[in-house]
Amino acid sequence: MLTKTNPPREIERKFLLKRLPDGLTSYPHEEIAQGYLAVERGGVQVRLRKKGNVRSLTYKRGSKTSREEREVRLSAEQFDALWPATAGRRLTKIRYDVPWESHTIEVDVYTGRHDGVVVAEVEFDDLKTCREFVPPPWLGEDVTGKSRYSNVMMALE
Amino acid sequence: MLTKTNPPREIERKFLLKRLPDGLTSYPHEEIAQGYLAVERGGVQVRLRKKGNVRSLTYKRGSKTSREEREVRLSAEQFDALWPATAGRRLTKIRYDVPWESHTIEVDVYTGRHDGVVVAEVEFDDLKTCREFVPPPWLGEDVTGKSRYSNVMMALE
């Protein structure tokens, strides 16, 4: 979620899974294809994403729990003009939106060359809610900020 | 100019000026403000630009004479959402379009903290035309590919 303050920040935690939650495929889900136009060593990323029929360009800066994030919707024409530049820096996954208490846990099941990798992300409105979050029993190790499980690393490797 | 081939390439040369061409301010000109969302060491840039009332996002890769370049027009809303992320990586200039034989020479007069710097660029449809270009007497040293005069270096410094 993007807050309306300036700069907008994304507050989230990422987990591995002990097991898939019951009835995973019954929850709302969409295919995501994303690729990176640019990745700076300092933590800046410019990402293109197609989620269902929604295309977007996202700027992210920083790492770990709290990051600056700016996102704009793109038209199909804009997206198609830029997408070829992400060749070799792409990944695909299916995102399931699993409700848990007052939260939505996004379970990402990777496809393509990362087939079999599953991670879960939870976004929070504020740092207090983030700290107090008690994960469901099917979530495992907290890998927030671990580069091994960052999308950008997976896209580049 | 962008060719329609894939990937689109930009073919250009850049010069310093021995002197300003006669009647410079009588030629069509527009203010340009540009800033960089991301700059990779490997030569990838993602640039935002406002030229007059035209806003754009440009992806560039490579250096020197011939570069891959992909550009999309942005709405004011899209531009305004991303522009704050370029803070500290911006420059402003006035671009004059000076006709010379069958070419248009773009004379960029920098404003702001690079006030006083003037460079000229000529874009070509193909490498043959690029090689055969005979500059007018008011153009000086060819600085094509010299990082000192690249916009991205000037924006970052």
C-alpha cells in the first residue's frame, strides 16, 4: 500500500512458507510478469510489471522493511514500447491473495526458471502494525530484506 | 530520431562550440528540464524529461555514437508522480534547433548550476550520414561519448 505522505513508502515483511495454506488455489490470483529497466547498486530499481491486465512502472529506492516507492499505471502502448528493454531481467509468478485476520497475505508462486520457489509478502499501513503482526502457522522464516529472495535478484540471476 | 527497427538506436555526435552561431535566439527553442530515475554503471539510464509541454520517459543503453533508446510520452499525472524521485539528479537547459544543410543542430545552453556550458548535438538517420557530416565553422571539438559532457554526468555531479 502506498501512503499519501511524501515520499511514499512501502512497509512490508517477506516470509518463506512451511507449507502452502489450505485451499490456496481457491483464493483470488493473477499472473504477474515483471522485468527491470534499471537496477543500481545503491538500491534503486525501475520495474515494469503486468499483473492481469494492469501494466505499471515502479520506482523503488532503499531496502528491507521500509522503502520509497512510486508507481504509475502505463497504457498498453507505453508498456509495449519499454518492455523489450527488460530482456534477460524478467520473472513470472502467480500471486494469490490470502486473507489472514485483518491482512492480505500475498503468496507468490514462481513459474518459469524459478519454478518451485514460493514466498509470501504482507504489506502494512504503518511500522507499528508491521511489528505486531503475528503470522499464521503456515508461514516460516522471515526473509525480509534478504537479497536471495528479492525479486530483482531472482530476475537478474 | 528513433528508427522503427528493433532495438531502436540513436545515432548522434556531440560537439563543443567555437562560438555561438549568428542569430541563435531567433531559432526555435524550448526549455528542457530532465532528471534521472536510475543510472547503472553499465550505461543504462532511465530519464524523465519535460521539453516545453511534452513529458517523456526514456530508456537508454550503451554509449558513444550509437545507443539503444526507447522513449514513451507521459501524461502530466504520470510525470508528476515520478519526478520527485529525480531530486539531486537534474539539469535544465534551453535547446535551440539550428538548421544546417539537411540537418538540425541542437544547441543546448545549460542553465542553473551548469550556467555557461554550451554543447551541440546532431542526430543522424544512419551511420553513413553520421560519418560524412561536415560541421559548420562555429562547431569545435567533437566530444561524442566523452563522459564530461554527458547529460547524466552533469546531472549527477
